[in-house]
Amino acid sequence: MTRNILATVPVFLVAILLFPFHGRARENQPLEELQAVTAREEETELISSENWENFDSNPTLDFSVTEIDTSELVEENLANETMMQVPSVIQLRDVRPTDWAFQALQNLVEEYACLVGYPDGTYRGNRAITRYEFAAGLNACLNQIEVLLRENVTNEGNPGIPTEDLEILRRLTQEFEAELATLGTRVDNLETQVVFLEENQFSTTTKLRGQVFLNLTGAFADGDIRAEGLNAFIAQRDVAGENVERVITDDPEITLSDYIFLTLNTSFSGRDNLVVQLAAGNGNSPANQFVSAGLFNTFGTPFTDQRGAPAVNNDIILREIFYDFPVGDRLRFVVGARVNWYRYFDNNAFTFFLTGASSFNSSGSTQLNSIDRGAGAVAIWNVTDNLTLRVGYLGENTEFLPSPPFNTASDPTQGLFGGTNTTTVQLDYEPSDNATLRFIYNRSNIEASNGLIGGAIAEPIYGFADDSFGGPVGDATADTFAFNFDWRLTRRFGIFGRYSYGSTNIFPLTSGRNDGEINAQSFQFGLAFPDLVKEGALGTLSFVIPFDVVDGRKFLISGGGDGATQFEVEATYFYPVTNNLALVPAFYIIGNPNNFGDNGTIYVGNLRAQFSF
């Protein structure tokens, strides 16, 4: 008799423990109606892309009535909080008498004394439980019910379990007999698959993830475009000291390009992460045909429409390599030979290049940072639940720049603290779950190249600078102050923006010429439309002023134009077709390109297919 009753206990507990998470039940639903619900109702869960790393795709269930060592379960699942026994349901502060499952919870506490909750006094009945949490609760109830069953057998005058509950257990056994048999078969199949995967997996510590981007891009202008410099990379003055210009009259052709990330994530403890990322591409976006010297891959260029390497198309390069590890509960360190500055600074929920505003100028501050990837370290301190401090030092080691003269951090003639380097401090404040404010300060030491300051390592300036007479300058220093925010006002609407102000110190090498400054600012404001048309989609509208020269324009050989202010309007729509494929159309309008007021307007269209695996 005892053995037969015990066989019914798992079904009884499944019915009661899992009912609080069942989305189809009504509030205040009677216990008799709950007991009539069958396990045939299907339940689906949408797993978002950012949760795939934590999603267990090979769960196993075991309903056999055996003694369970809960301490062993807790050790196996360190990520879950320890659960505790509660003597009364009223001690669970998130459970109310009006909850539809209140009676079921009350029965488990007051009649069987086996309900478990969390140390903070909550039951968390609206979220799914893990297998470990279920096992802990099941074990507690099994132990208690087994004691009560023994009392039923040895002390029939004072039974430990009401007769009506025993009848419910018998009835549930018959009702769920077919489902339990099917479940047993499915569990056996899952265990077989797990064994196969464990025997054939790539690594027990490493996961390979990848993104493939295909870009179809076109650009045209409604008039001639003036651009400073001999081309997009070389700027100079003529014999009269005037900036050399060229005029672009022909529109570029439509291009189809690829860009690929392959990322190896390795964890040795479950809390650390060794990242090795490879990249390859062949993109040269059409809008680059219109730019002044030093503005390559800036306006009108989708972030993923690039080569990613110094010269050779689809040449495989090491884009990132770093180790991220915790020190205690609130402090993390990142150390590496090629740390991605944008992983840790100037983030924004609506301008992440994979899902949000998609161009180079819209996906991040145009005046941050002179180093994209560098050797060094970043510290991240979660001061409180809504306040985070980030501090980083990086020496330039950017993958798409040729070595020499770049990649100075690994060059023994310059080293980690010579050449170009930056120190960044960022304070994140989250006044609510839907808003984040970021305050950033960046100090840059910028190495001169061929007597000029400029190009890919010149931020906070856009273009090239000399001593204003055509003479050489030495290494520069710069200070940039930036503010960045995103705010989700409603479930389907948010706003975002940035403001930056940068001052670059120019040091002429020609005797008798005075030092100077180039002061410039940039601005961005945008609208975001999360879950537009489909859950997981994101539409963004962004207005950007990338480089407005406040003073010091005389030092600019390129980038200053005729004193006008360039502006950009961007519309991007991220549409996830499946969990592994997204289509991302985008359209850009660039007014006063290259800061020339008489230039035509440039229009850019881009369609990106984005594969993730």
C-alpha cells in the first residue's frame, strides 16, 4: 500500500507545483478544477537571442521515487539561489489570498509542511522553475509524505494524511498514467541525445558562435561633392597654403559584400570568459567615394559593410582576444592584447550595430575613441544595483590598421605606454529598469604620423591636422567629455541620444609657431520602436551631427570644409525572420557632406542579411 501511494506522489506534486506557472488558469480557480486540468495542454516559451547562452537545450527529467541529496544538487547549480523551508504561506510576501493557486500553496505548507521559498521571502510563482529547484521541492515533500504515510499505517486511529487526499492521489495516478509513460520515453530519448552530444562535442569549455553579414549597398548624390584631400587617406596643402580639394561628379556603383565574425568563448569556472574573435570581410561601402581625407568608414557607411583587415579582401584577422573574470560579486576585470573598447564603453540599447542604428556615425559617438581595439585592461565595478563605474586603459592595437606604423602596443620600440593610448572613465546610472545614463571622460595621447594628426586614430577630430601653415606637428593630447542615454518610455517606444565635446592640443614642431587647439562637438538624438510589427524587431530613427568645429578650423587640412555643419538622418529596421536570420534595411541622408554648405545631398540605401549561429 505504501509503495503504491508513493508512486502517485510525483504526479500530485507536479500538478500542484507547476500549476502556479500555468498561463491558462484563471485567478481564484477552485482546487477541484485545478485537479481536472490535464498535462495535454501545450506551453511554448520564446527564447530571445541574448538568452541562448543560458538556455539548457538538453534538459532531463527523473520522476523516480528515490532519495535525493539536495546539497549535491545545489553544488551542481551554483547559479541558483538556495531555497528555504517556510512554516506558513503568509511568510511569502509575493503570494496573496486572491491568487488563483493560493489554496494549493496553502495545502503544501500547512498540511504537508514541504513548500520551499527563497531567502528573500518570495515564492516567484510567475517564472519557470529549474530542474534543481523542482527536485529540492520534490525531495522535501516526498520525505514529509513518507513520514505521514507511515503514520497512516501504524496509527490508523490518527491518520497523517486525510482520506480525501489519498483518493486524489489514486485518481491522479490513473488520470496521468498515459502521460507518464510518454514522458518516460521522451526522457530516455533525451538522455541518448545528451550522451551523443557529450561524446561528439567540440569542447567541454568552449563554444563557437558566428555572425555572417551580407550587405547590398548603393549611394548617390543630387549634385557635385567637394572633398578635401587627394583621396580618402591623403590630405595636404598646396603651395599657397590652401587645402587641396577634389570634386566627385560620378556616383559609385552598387556593391554586394560580406563580413564575418567567428567567436570562441571559453569558460573555465562558469563565471569567466576567454574570448578569441576572428573576422574577415571584403566591404568598401559606396559612400566612401564621397569622403574627405580621414573620413573613410564614417558617414553613410553601415558598420558591417567593411573589410576589417588592412589590405587584403577576406583576409582572416584576429579582431579580439581578452580574458574577462570576476573578483568577488561586484568587480570584474578584463585583460587582453586586443580588447574591444566598444564592448565596455559608450554602449546604448538602441544603437548596438547588430540590432539598432546601423551606420558608423550612428552606432557610437563620432568623437570616441581614438582606439577601437587595444592592449590593456578594463575594470567594471557594480557599486550599487543601479550604479556602475568602468575604468580602462588601452594601448593602440587595432586589427584593420597596418603594422607598422600602427599596432604600437605590441611594437617594442614604443610599447604599451608609448604610441597612441587612451584612458577612459565611465559612470553608468540606471534610475529605472527602462533608462540608463552614461557619463564618459576620455584622455587620449595621439601619435603623429608623417607630421600630421588624423585618420583612424584621430578622435576627437575628424580629418587631418597640421600646424596651420603646412608644417609638421608632434604627438597630440586630447580630452573628450560625453553623455549618452537610452530611455524606453513604453513597451514599444523609446528615445536615445549622445552629446560629445572634444579638445585636441596641437604642438607644432617648427620653431616660433604657437601651440593651438581644435575644439569640436557632436550630437545625436533618436527615436526607437521596439517590437515593431514583430516581437524582437527594432526600428530606429536617428539624427546626427558628427563633427561641428567650434574653433581651431585653421589647423584642419581636411574635415573642416567651408565652415558648414554636416548632418545625417538615418532610418534602420531590424527584423528577425528566425532566431538565426534577420533582415535589416536602412536608409541614410547626409546633408552638407564633408562640412561644405554648397555640396549636394548624399543618399544611401542598404539591405543587410544577418545570419547567426
